[in-house]
Amino acid sequence: MRRILAIAFLPLALAGCGVSPETREPVSRAPTSGVGSVNWEKPAARQCVRELSASGAQFAPLSDRYYGAGCQALDSVQLDRVGGDLGPLVVTNLGPLACPMANTFAAWARYGVDRAARQILGSPLARIETMGSYSCRNVAGTSRRSAHSRAEAVDIGAFVLEDGRRISVKSGWNSGEKEREFLRTVHRSACKRFGTVLGPDYNAAHADHLHLEHGNGSFCR
Ligand SMILES: [Zn+2]
């Protein structure tokens, strides 16, 4: 099956992650408009979007993009909602996200975050506020490309519950007994699913977000 999809690329809101202003590189942005033809010929990509769709996620597959300088978004999707036990969970402010990462993220949101919100905070999760995914940049202080430059990382800023409460990483990590417990629980569950997880205890650059990165490693801080 071959489908051609017209995708409206939104300007990407890209946030810093472990990069001080001095080391921040110019950020590549996707075009503000464009027509994408998704490479459905790749079996792994096809299988990935099938799984993502079956999980209840709402998303649009994106055409492969090469931005130069080692930065690219391949087999990626624009993810707007992930499936939850009680209904869709909104995800805000994401740019392109590699499909395998999107699947891991969707499972974490449902089983690691929404269920923790109900158990610990007594309310279902409504929304996950991210600080972006794709961004052409290096790991701070190195010449190595960040997983963000491959659309394989997401920065999480806050969780909004159905009862209206907003639990931000910045304000909740070290204040409020329940908020602390919730954020540490979702951090722990992220460590079981993602290759690299960095939070406020790692360094000051991560004081306001959780960095979740696709991979087989187990770097959890
Ligand atoms: Zn990050």
C-alpha cells in the first residue's frame, strides 16, 4: 500500500536541553509548509506506524527529512495524542518524533504516567506538555550530536491532570509530597523503557524537564 499524505509542517517550538546559551547551535527548523510522501516501502516503518495506530495514538506520518550537518528526522511522525486507558491523552509541542521513539513514548504515557497519576494523585492524566523533540544540536559540552538531532528524544516539562492540576518538573521535583512521589515514579518508569533518562538530579540544565531518549542503554539519572 502506498499513500501520499499532505502534511502541514508547523513551525517547531524547540527548547533547550542540556545546552547552555554559549554552546547552543543554530536550530534547524522544518519548512512551514510542504507535501510529504511517506516511505511506506520500508517494512519496519510500516510496522511501526501500524503499532502506533493500534495503540490508539493520533498522529501523521512525516516524510523523511535531511537537514544537513548530521541532523535528520527519518521514519518520523507528528504525534498529537496517545492512547490511554480511559481515552486519548494529549501531547503538546512535539515536532517530528522517530516512530520507534513515539511507540515507546506512547506506552510510557499510558502505563507509566496516566496510571501513576490515578494511583498517586487521584486523577487521570489529561495532557503531557513537552518542550520539543527534534532539534539540530550537540550534547552539551561535546562535539557529539544529541539524540534530538535525530528526532529520537523528547523533553518533558509538565503533566496536566483532568482535575486541572499541573505538575511541572521544575516546581514539583522537590516540593509537595505527592508531586515528588509522582514525578519520581514516572522518572523511574521511564528508565525501564528509554535508553537514556535525565532529570533534575542529573544537572542544572535538566532542572525543568525530563530528557527521554530512545535506545538500548540504561543511563538513568
Ligand atoms: Zn533533551
